[in-house]
Amino acid sequence: MTISAVDLFCGVGGLTHGLQQSGVKVTAGYDTDAYCQLPYEANNEAQFLNQDVSELSAEDLNKHYDETKIRLLAGCAPCQPFSKYTQALPRDERWGLLYHFGRLAIELRPELITMENVPELDRHEVFAEFVKTLTDQGYRVWHRVVFCPDYGVPQNRKRLVLLASLLGEVELIPATHSKDEYVTLKEAIGSLPRLQAGKTNKDDPLHRCANLSDINLKRIKASKPGGTWKDWPTELQAACHKRDSGKKYTSVYGRLKWSEPSPTITTQFYNYGSGRYGHPTQARALSLREAAVLQSFPKDYKFTEAGEDYSITNISRMIGNAVPVALGKAIGDSLLKHIKA
């Protein structure tokens, strides 16, 4: 038996690509960000549809499925409303997208469902209601916060993963990597060509990094791999670091360490001052390609047209918001193991 899938909130295709690597046939992905169409379709054997999930019906989705296969509804609703950085803010209208995911699940009744999101989501009422919606419809539901290095992702990213099935009990496969087998930064990006701040590699337009101001160039040169801004001489320290409120933020302007997975790749990874995103040995922040690889995208994953003049912030947003490909593959492997059982 095989699985036919539709990916909601598909972005540039991290989840789709991982599912396809496992052997799940993803036929279509939906997203409201039209910029995602090129990378999604260039790297995946699936159609991109620039439509709002809130406007979809089961009939819209059902046309993408192969009737001879088990149907999977997959997706990752935009996570910003649920993240630890915004959970104290008023209810975000994007919370409703998870309700629409639940609505489509009821209307469509696919045999399998998977969802991925930030860990903080499981503390929100909207997630409890989503799980109840599925269990009331007869689904067996498994969900847990997953540490991504356990599945070969070279970054210390935690994600909430949900699996649901009408066929029986379902769960994520056991970890594929033990702690001493985690993919390190050096193993992931150590072979990529050297790059200067503000430059682009001539053979790979995505191996490009943001420029640094004169003072930030001095700061990164004064930084140690794995160190903090406290390593700098006083004249390089920012005013905010000298205030009590800023002294605890030791990761900003930090340098990565070769021997460990990277910190979580956010949409601001290109900005040296946004976190521990300084290259371990080169005086610059991470490049777009390096961040994509740390999200476990293949090194040749296409994000732009050849010769296109693109925005770093636009591509970094798509990379930071993506589901890590290796996690997507673990989800696909889990569901294929489940239906065989």
C-alpha cells in the first residue's frame, strides 16, 4: 500500500520534500506566499497552488488524491502566533488557520493526518480543540515535542509533531541518531566554499551572506566560537549589553561551534546580531545556502531562478519558516511503517 498526500501551508517544500524522500507521493501543496512556487515546484514532483486554506473545501483537495492510495493530509499552520516570542500577544487571526485544518480533516476524512509546529502550540486551547476534533472523529492521535537532531537535522530545533490515523495506533519512529551521532555544523556545512561578508559565490547564487558594518566586522573578529559578546573589549560592546536588561542575552552576536549542531534557524539567521549566527571561522554571518543545509535541504535545492536579483530577507524568511526536510522524512517513514503494520 502507498500514500497519496496534500501539503497545506507548504512553503518552499520542506515537509513535501521529506515525505517524497520517504516514498510518500505528494501531489499538491497549498500556500498564500506566491514566492514559494518556484522552489516548491522546481524541487518537488507536486503542483503548487497559491490559495488560502480558509477558502478550501474537501472537494478542492480530493481531486489531488489517487483513489487507489491511502490519503494523507499534511501541513504546518503559520507558527508565529504560537511561538515563545509572541505567546503573550493578543489572539492572532492566524490561529484560525488551525481550525480550518481541523475543518478540512472532518470534511475530507483522510486515513492519515500529520501536523508540525512550534512546541509552544501544545499549551494553547486551539491545539487541544484540534486534537479533540480528531479524536471525536475516530482518529488515534499521537503528538510529542521532537528534538530534531534525533532525526538527523543539524540544528538544536524542537518541533511539535502530530500524527493521526483512522487505521489504528500510530507514532513517530524511534530516533535515528543518538547524542554522539548528531550531525554537527562542520559535517553539514564545513565543505561549502569560503565566502566574504556581503558576497555571493559565483557557482551558487544561494551561497550569499549579508554585509557587515565596520563595527560588526571588528566584533566578529573578536568573538570566539561558542563564545559571547562578553569576550569583546569594552569599546566594542553595545550600550544595551551594559544594562541589566541586556546582560542575559548572551547568544546575540555569537559565533557557532563546528563540533555541535547549530541553534534553531529562524527567519533572521542572516543577521549577525540576531543570535548565534556568526560563522565559526569566517568573519561573517551564515549564508542562505548554509542555513538551508542546516534545515536539511539538499545542497542543490533551488530557491531562485538563475541570474535573478533576489532579496536576502525574502529567501531567509522562506528558509527559516520551513519544516526541516529530515524531520519530514521521519514523518513519512513513520506513516509508511504504520500502514504496513
